Amino acid sequence: MTDILISIFALIVTLGILVTIHEFGHFWVARRCGVKVLRFSIGFGKAAKSWIGKDGVEYVIAPIPLGGYVKMLGQEDTSVPEHSAIPQSERHESFACKPLWQRMAIVAAGPAANFLLAIFVFWLIHVSYGVSGIAPVVNGVLDESAAETAGLREGDEILTVDGEPTMIWQQVTLQLLARLGETGAVNLTVASPETGRVREVQIPVRNWLGGETEPNPVADLGIVQFEIPALIADVISGGRAEAGGLLPGDEILSVNGEAIRGWTHWVERVRANPELSLDVVVKRNERSQGLLIRPERTVLADGSVIGSIGASVRQASLADIVPAEHRRELQFTVLGALRPALQETWNKSIFVLDSVKKMVIGLISVKNINGPITIAQVAGETASYGLDVYLGFLALLSISLGVLNLLPIPVLDGGHLLYYSIEAVIRRPVPERIQAWGLQLGLLLISGVMVLAIYNDVSRLL
């Protein structure tokens, strides 16, 4: 129950920040352009609280935190200024009677505010926390994997992915995620550990992970980043681990003669061998000892069958997993943090836009569309990980909101900008009949996406 309440609170706070910033962008530019703002609402539904400000604007807080709006004088008036229903005395404050460039600026200000928020958040993260991570040094390459076939070797450091520099593993993952659903080759520039010689590695992909909802591109290529040591913390009483003689403190060295790289590798071997005996070698009290363990057959909710033994991993610190020479930390000055903040906002904006395009043309699954339930869960989890992690999630959501609002779909800001662009060409407003059709089409499309997002959320919970 506590986790649910935290997730709900995190959702309200997160959406509240994003919506407020977005609508304030419209509000601020409208006021600068001399447009009379009638109402500034955060949330939808019947007002939970409202008041009239000294500027004459009605400020509203509504209970449904999935959006908001700024109501301006003449905003719904789509006729030409000469035929506007706005009284002559108020036309100078009417949105509909403002020059085209001002109307476009007001509409574009909402998404622009979301991008500015992302830039500010990334700048704040770089100034306050810097950038830290683990150098993209390959800890291992799976046998017969795509990476091994292409020539990637243990110890190689990945310098670039498709020409983009990669200083830490997070950057490698982000660049690989940008290739989801594609066919072609992932181009890596790597440096050999012994000689330092730089070489190119091309890994072919085909419709790569397009149907996955939780893709792990690094692992799919057969690349091992780093592993938690396969150290046993606890053994469940009556389980197969206890029956096979496994004890807390044991370190798994090999299974059926195959060296075990770490905990994930060990779990893979256990899960892949239900009711099959495994010859396991462990290190106990600095000595090797052989055990015979037979994983129990377990049926998961989706009907798949795996092996399990009833043992848990001992938690390890970063120092236990990663050598000091592989840790990367960068600190930035107040001015120096601006460039990486701009670059990160740009890169993630392109990534979101490219992902939308791939969903539309069917390269990646629409199951990746997330709704409020998933956002609430992720917001709650990231908040528990630390302020810097939550802020990074907030910035990514702000970028997503900005990009999606610029799509040329009626109802969204991008749809209005499309109409104004047409107006700039034909020298008159788009006919009201066409705008009405566009509104219905846009509402149908957005409603369908929302239903799909909520369906995906519920499906993940079941």
C-alpha cells in the first residue's frame, strides 16, 4: 500500500510540474503579445480550487492531473479578424486578431517550455552531480553471439557507437536503443586492451528487437558489461540448493565444466536446466568443492518452464564489481554544464521522435507506449533511487511531452501550428469545416492512443 501511495504522489507531482511548465509557456508568451488570458488551469474536471489574480486571470487547480489549459480571449474564434465576434474595443487583446507570427509563437511556447525545462534539469544534474558511470569495457562475449561473430573480444573498450562517442555504458545503451527495429549493421569503434589499437567492428542486425517491450540491446548482442559475483547470501530451507549442499558464502566457479562469469550467468544456467543435474564447483573457505545440484521445475505465469534452486545473491558494492580504472567521473562548471545539457536534450528529442516514427511504420511494437500507471510506477521508483535519477526521468518526460505536442495532429499544439502554416501560404485561415473534421480526427486518434497506453499498463500488471 505504501508503494502505491508513493507512486500516486510521484505521478501527481511529476505531471503537475510538466503541465504547469507547459501551460506557463503559453501563458507567458500570450501576455507578452498582449493577449488577454481568461483562465489558467492545471488539471481537468471541476475546479478543486480557484481564485482571481490581481491580473484578472482566473487560476484553477482541478483534480485530474493529466493536462491543463490556458483560455484566451478569442481563442475559439476561427473567422477572419474583420468578421470576428469579439467587440471592437477588445480586439486588440484577442488571440484571433493577433498577427499570425504571434499566434504561432503562443502555440509553440508550450512545447518550447518543456524543452527549456529539460535543458535546465540536465544542466542542474551536471552541475550538482556531474557524470559518473562505468567505462564501456567488454567484460565478456557470449559464445556464437552476434558480437563474437563480428570480432568483438573480452577487454575491448567501446569508443563509439555509430560514430557517437561513448564514455560510459549508459551512453552505449542509449545509442543501441536508437537502432531498435532496424535492419543493417551496428558500427562500433573499439580499442584492444593489449595494444590499444583502434579497429572497427560491424554487428549485423535484422528487425532488431522490434517486438520487445523491455529490450536489452547490449545483452542481445552477446556483450557482457559487468557481473555481480556469484556469491550465495542465503539458502532456502528445504530447497534444491540446500539439498545439493550449497551454503551461504559459497562462490560459484563453474557449471558442467563451464566457468561462471557472475550471478546473472549462474542464474541463466539454473533456469535453463529444470530437473537436470548440474555439476557445480564452488569456492568455500578458499578451497574448491564439487556439488551436484538439480534445479526444481517451476512454471511461470506465462506458461514457460524454468529451473530454480532457492538461493539468493550476496549484495556487492561497486568496488567489488568494477575495477577502479574502469570508473568514470566528470565534474562541470556552471558554464561548462550548459553544452552537455543542450546536447543531451537534443539527442533525447531525436530519440523520442525517431521512436514515434518507428511505431507508426511498425518497426517497433506499440506495446512500448506507456500510460499513467507505468509513469506512476517509474516516477515512484526513480524518486526512491535518488534526486538525480528522478530529475533525469523528469527531463525525459518533459522532452517526450514537448516532442509529442509538436506532432501535426489536430488538438495538439503541432496541429494548430500546421493550420497556421497553411494559413501563411494561402493567406487566409483554414476553413472552419476542415478544422472541425481535423478536430474529430485528432480526438479519435489521441483517445485511441490513450486507450492503448492504459491497456498496455494493465497488461503489464497482470
